Amino acid sequence: QGFGEVHLSPHIAIFSTFMPDHMNYYHSDLESYFKDKANIFLNQSPADHVVVGGQVAPFLKQFNYSSKIKSKVSIIGLKDFPKNWQLQILGEHNQSNAALAIEALRIFGLDEKDIQKGVETFNGVEGRLQLVRELQGIKIYNDTCSTTPESTKVALEALDPDKKRNILLIAGGADKGLDMRGVQKSIAEHCKKVYFLSGTGTKRVWGGEKSYDSLEGAFNTAISDAVLGDIVILSPAFASFGMFKNEYDRGDQFNLVVSKLS
């Protein structure tokens, strides 16, 4: 939206993925949401570049934006991640994201060895599949920035690629009107237990399940249920409003609760 208001786009833009989000704001109109996202490239010149994720490319055609792009277009996917490079962060989705970043840095003119060093030493950011602590063989992850079902889905797949079902998931929160069927399937495939935070989204999707009015309560129950080899993760799949100021406040509170463990 901000780019559209000032009629500005970056010289090198990355459009990584396009998933339903904020449908409560956009009244379930996916095309309107894409229109705002498209401002990242709509004001580019022929000398500029847009690096597009393979998942996004079909939407450019579906919503008739292919002919509106004036800049140079690179379509990049998982297959473009260098085979001999190693990421410290988990998941094929992160390999896809890294491939997009690599292409942008190549366009920018960085040396290939410097790009590789940067990619291979990057250990992620707070709140996105962040390994907070490992205690008595139990790994604890903060994934508070997963505010959509798709994001939680890929987090579960990254942590449990072999479907061991050793994940204890803390999820739930404020509703954004999104389709939860995909993440419900992933929860069944990867999680041994789920601890729901109270909120309008939790009530809509899992209304009959027990919910917790405090993050500390949900976490303490999860960690007491966990055994050697298990994973406890906060990956809400919903917005944070109601119980928290925002998703970052939720993540900070989670890290604080984890730090109290002895």
C-alpha cells in the first residue's frame, strides 16, 4: 500500500510468495490483496528488476499483470538454489527464499563467493523458526511470525519431514478469515498434541477444544507433556491481537516464559 501511495517501487524487488492473508480487511477479495502487493513492481522502469517466486508467477497471469510489468523479470524457484550450498535454517521454503535473495544479489553485482558466504552463515531471524532453547533433549522454537495457516504448515513440515509426530504445537489467536483446512491436515500429520491460545480464530476453527487465556499456561502444559526427542513450538497460524499487542510482543513473551525454565 505504501509504495502505491507514493507511486514508488524499488530498483530491485522480490515478490516471494502470494498466499491469502488479511481477508478480513480485503473482504475475501484475493485480487484486491494482490493489487496492493503489485505496487512493489508497478512503478519500476525498464532498467529495474523484479525477482518473482515460482508460486507467484501464475497470479501475474490470472490477475492480468504480466503486460503491466515494465522491468526485467526473473522467475526463481526451489530448483534454483545451488545444490552444493548449505543453509543453516530449516525447510524447503527457506531454500526457495534463499534462491530469490541469491538472484537479487547477483543482479546487484555481488561476488558469488560473498553471496555464498552470506547465505551459508545466515542463521535466521527472531520469531521465524527460531530455536530458542534445547532442554533435556527437548527443542523449543519461537515461530510467532507464522500468522497464517500456510506459514504454520511449512514450519511443521520443516521440523518433522519424516512425520514422526513429535511436535507439541502452541497455536491459535485472532481470526483473519482464512481457510484452515490445509494446516489442520498438517497438524494431524505432524503433531502429537496442540495447545490452543484463546481468540476469535481459535473459537471459529476449534471451538470445542480447551483453550488457554495465557501463553505461559499453554507453554507450561506443553513442556510438562514433552519427552526426550520432542519439539515444542509456538506457531500460531493466527493474528496476535486480543491477547497481545502484536506478533512481536507475543514472541517476546514466549521467549521470556522459556527463559524461566530451569
